[in-house]
Amino acid sequence: MNVKSKWQGKKVNFLGDSITAGLLTSIIYHEIIKEKLGLKIARNYGISGTRIAKHSQDEGNSMSARFSKMDDDADLVIVFAGTNDFGHDNVPIGNFNDRSNSTFYGACHVLMQGLIEKYYKKTIAFMTPIHRDYPEDVSYETNKSGNTLKQYVNIIKEVAEYYAIPVLDLYAVSGMQPKVKIMKEYYMPDGLHPNEAGHEKLADKIIPFMETL
């Protein structure tokens, strides 16, 4: 433990996709956070390839469904997701009034309201997707439906604002943009998944945010 933190001795649930699961790295951002802040527990609820929204082949692994299975005793829940909703692109975005997890808007509502009800009087926070330059992308700008990653980022922020849930906009402040060659080589060589240096970078951004919650 390096600093005195309000979260020292606390339990934190981290819900996410392959980045939270720790794909292509030997150290994960929440492990770094646990060590630096002296967390009692940092639970890893990251599953590779999963999305916020439900789709026909997800086997119940969408975050808007599986959040209900997380341990109930967390003091803080942090959700880091949305890049696969953009990248896999087989669920419509929908609109703000949707309340079904079969659209991205609706799934954000389902997840956020569900977390509020499950962790009443606890703290909930979201983090937006980071920039990506992944080989499967049709292009950096849009997915097959013509939607940009920034649209998904903005939807997360919009729905979170409705529920007064704080958001760390990693799309804006992560310091990792894989379209810049030197950043890609140093932080996320495959264009999507941060390596060890990338996870250190994430932890350095997340820790100050956590102290504001």
C-alpha cells in the first residue's frame, strides 16, 4: 500500500470484459489498485467478449444480466465496459426511453438501475471504453451499423447522468490512443487490450477518480 485511501480495507467489485479479465497481460489494473490502496478484496467479474447489452449467443453473460450474481457485500462497484457492444455490433443502440437490455440504451438503464437496487447505500461508478484500433473493426470510425465508439461512450455518460452515477471518461483521459504508433506499441500492441504498461496507466487514472467517490 502506497497511499492512505478512503477505500483502504474495503471490498470492490470490478465488472467488465476482457480488459478487466486480464487478457494479454500479467498484471491487471484492479490488482494494482488493490495493492496501492490497500483494498481488502478486489473481485474480478471480467469475462472476455461480454457486453452490456444482451444478445442471442451470450449464454446469460451480458453485464446487464450477470451483475445480479455478483457478491452483495461490495462497498464499491466499478463497471468498465462498452467496447464489445461497439465492436461486436449485433445489438441496436435504441433510444433513451428503452428499458430492455436488448438495446444498448436499454441495457445501460437495466444495469445501472439494477446496481442501484442491489447496492443501495453503496457506491457505484462507470468507466467508458478506451480508444481502439483493432483488426476486426471495419474501420476506426464506425462499426457495421455506422455507429462510432464515441456514441457508445456518450450513451454511457448520458444514462449515468440520469441516475447520478459518476463516470470516469477513459475515452477522453486514458492517455492511450492506438492510432498513434508509439502509444500502440507501448501500451496496447494489439490495438485493444492494454499490456502491463497499459494497465499501470489505467490504474494511475482510476485511483484519483476513486478518491472522489
